[in-house]
Amino acid sequence: MSTTAASTSSASHSHHLSPAFPGRAPWGTASKLRAWQQGAMEKYVQEQPRDFLAVATPGAGKTTFALTLASWLLHHHVVQQVTVVAPTEHLKKQWAEAAARIGIKLDPEYSAGPLGKEYDGVAVTYAGVGVRPMLHRNRVEQRKTLVILDEIHHAGDSKSWGEACLEAFEPATRRLALTGTPFRSDTNPIPFVTYEEGNDGIRRSAADYTYGYGNALADHVVRPVIFLSYSGNMRWRTKAGDEIAARLGEPMTKDAVSQAWRTALDPRGEWMPSVLRAADQRLTEVRKAIPDAGALVIATDQDSARAYAKLIREITGHSATLVLSDDAGASDRIDEFSNNTDRWMVAVRMVSEGVDVPRLAVGVYATTISTPLFFAQAVGRFVRSRRRGETASVFLPTVPDLLSFANEMEVERDHVLDKPKKGGEEDPYAEEEKLLQEAEKQQDEDTGEQDMLPFEALESDAVFDRVTYNGADFGMQAHPGSEEEQDYLGIPGLLEPDQVELLLQKRQARQIAHSRKKPDAEADLLELPADRRPVVTHKELLELRKQLNSLVGAYSHQSGKPHGVIHTEVRRVCGGPPSAEATAGQLRQRIAKVQEWATRMR
């Protein structure tokens, strides 16, 4: 079918188009779609593939593209019906509503039996397909069907879902797979996705059309995101009964990072109230330019969500919309919040993906989930642009993984099907990872031992740590409520991306100048710009320890002194705890000292 034929797209649907559809016109009547949607349509029409994977950053308009394509395929009788598979009940309904706006009627309540004659197809969930794959296979075999698999990475969530999708939709005439995040942390192959082997022998998912966050930002399709991270002192009691104190963001083991992070998110400490106050202040600033801007807290569990909603009421004097689970009531509450001008919503996980509340402009990442997939989907809730110049602000704990995800917002990822070879030089962390997994297993699972105590967060406080924007860090540490923190919370809500960067540079320069005037005695916080205070991961710490050990080994060979003697001596000269507990700075100091000794001996 030629592109020219395509350009006579269904005019019969045009009167149904909502303002949400670009330019209120069907595809083909001039370039009313966004450029990427137009490009993806042209590629599809030219190639007419049976399977097509479109990867587009959250907020870019995957639904519009998919429904425009569905309309075109129905109009040209390539297919006779449409099946949309979505991750959640709420998204299933959202798809049916969006389809109805362009004249495609999908039944979101379909469960079995013949479909009503007034419908062009159904909207179902992956879980629903998992329960009755043969029901859907029969429907697909009876009539030529386009299957739209929304957020297709979910088909790899469990083996049974993937197998059910294969069984149900293998006979489909056309399949369109969509995702904003095609990467998964596991290696379950995703059905109907092509994997290509790279030069390194590793197979990765191959998209037919990709539209990344960087491109979307340049096209003003998504908002630029300012990440504001908060550090602070944490104190907790481990299951073994030990009391531990640490500062969020300081180099520590993966296990300690996870416990400090849990302590920060405890609603009874000072960290969460301080961060919620700061986020509410940021929301007030953003609402000067975007009057209906809303804020969302993404919580780990229902108890925390309720406690955060209570804190928000105490801080702001207004109730927050509470979304606790994926039931019909939750879906209605999201819709209601989407259409009103209330300030705050608190949700457990479900709002992280695909749920479309375009007015959300401020977020608080108050969950301990640390996969790049979840992080990207969560941030995706705040980036949908409605008019040029809108910015999004996301508040985070200073945790190495989260800051590295924030720094890599523009990195395009593929789903990797093969893990790098273990044990060799290619994976120096294999052994440590194994040990850490064991440690975490013991930490998180109920071992049934009577002497184990519940993990307990004892106290926490918050310190403004840095702003991460466009891969760079800005700002110096500041107390909540201080003039320095206000500088960053008060950034205007309407700014072009390059203006954001310029403004952050100016604020940081002002902060540094102000700090230089203060006497040293008044510097109770680490007064260094954020880019000179790198947050170190446990892998980098492991690397530094390895470097120190190999240098000590070489120096031992050179000097004839035993390893233990050298370690004790360098520790005595440089100060600090044994290597296993030393910070990155202390390890670097020791490395430099051993290098200095070795040079003297030559």
C-alpha cells in the first residue's frame, strides 16, 4: 500500500477527534501529528510489517500514534478489529476513552463471549490475557486483528504472561508493541520483540522506531526535569540489634545504603516532613506560572502512603488525594484529580506508569524501588508538556543509584537478553554481587530466628544536597528553610531548557561567593559545590579497595614488608578505620601514600 493511498486517511473519523489529538485532524491531512508520530506512521505504511516496536519516551504521545495507526488500518481494511493490552485496569479504561474520541469503540469491560456489534474491539490487561489466552486467540483467529501491546515489557513480567501473550496473539494479522522503557533488569525475552546480536555477542532488543527523551526535549514535547536531592543524618537499628548512624549519600555498602534510605522515608523522622515542605514550596512557585500544577508522592506501601497524606494535611492545611490500589475507586480518584486543581496526590506505585495526569509538575520519589525501569516510568509522570517552557521538579533522597539514573535521563536503553559473562575480568563485581545478594536475602527474608529484631528507623534529618539537571550537578549543601535552599526552590516554573541551566549556574556562583565570606567556624555543612562532591557507589568503593590492595601487593614485593604491616602503617599515617570501612576519600589518600612510598624506593 503506497504512502499516497495512506494520505487519504479516514475522514469519517475526523469529527470525533478531541483537542488532545494534534490539530484535530486525521493522519495524512498535512502534518498535524508530531514529527516523530508522522515519521513512525510513514515508516509503518511504507514497510507494512506484521510486527512493529515503537519506543517513545513517556509523555511523547504513544497512544495518539497507536490509535492513528489503528484508524488507518481499519479504514484500509487491513484489519477488522483492534485488541489493546494494557498493564493495569486504569490504563485499559484510559485507552478505551482515548479510542472513543477518534471513533474507535473498544469494550474495556469485555470478559468472554461474543462482542457487541457496536464495538470495534476490546481493551484488556496482561493479567486478563494470562487467565484466558485461548479466548483471545479464538477472537484473533476469527477476524483480522491489530493487537496493540502497551508497555510491552510487562509481557516479560512473568513467564506465564509472556507465554499467554504468545499463545493468544501469535495468529494476529498485525501487532504493534509500544514502550517508553524497553529495558528490563531480567533476561526474560519479550514476545514479538526482535533481538539482534551486537559485536560483543550480547543480544539486545531492536526497535523499529525510537524517539528518546533527548529528542523529545529538543522538540518541546516533554518538559525538562530538575532533580532536587536531599541528604541528611540517619540512625537505625538493624535486625541484629546494632544501632547504626550514617549520612545519606556518603560512601557505604549497598546494604547500609538501603537501610539509610528506608530510614529517610520513615514518616516519623524529620527527613520526609522537611522534603514534603520543600516540595510544597516548589509547587507554590510553579503554580505562579502553571495555576493548576499538581504534585505526586510515589510511596512504597499503603501504610507509608497514608502517613504521607497525613503529613501533607498538617503541612499545607489541605487534604491529599490518596490512591492505594488498582481498584475502580482508585481509577476514579485519579480521573478526579486529573480534572480538578487540588495540590497533592499520594499513590502506591500504580501511578508510576502510563497514567496520564498532564498537570503533575512536582514529584517526591518516596519509594525504595531502584530499577532504571521504574525510575524512568515514575519520572515520566511529570514530563508531559502542555505548553512551551513548563518545567518538572522531582525530589529525591541522595542515593547513588537514583542520582545516576537522574544523570542519565537522556540515555536510550535496549532490553539486554544476555548477561555479560560472569567470573572473568569482564565482570569484576560478580563475587561481591553474589555476597551482597546473600546479605540482602538474609536482611529481607524472615529467617524464623527468634533473636532477630525488626528493622527500626530511629531518627533522621534532612539537608538540601544538590540539583541535578541535564547530566550536571549544581548547588552546595544547605539547611531546609535556609536562604540557599530557597534559591533553588524558587526557580520559575516557566523556563526554556537553556535558561534553566544558566539560572542554576548563577545560583551556584552566588552560593559559593556567599560561603567564601563566612568564617570557617560557621561552616557546619560540607561547603563544596555538588560537582566536586561525587556520590560514590559500592562498586566504585570496591574498585578503590582493589586498587589499594594491588598497590600494597606490589609495594610488599618491592620492600619485602608483609601486606598487613603496610596496611597498618598507611592507616596510621593517613588516619581512619580499616580499609573495609574506609570512605572513598580515605582510600584515595592511602593509594596516593603507597604510590609515594613506592616512588621513593626506586
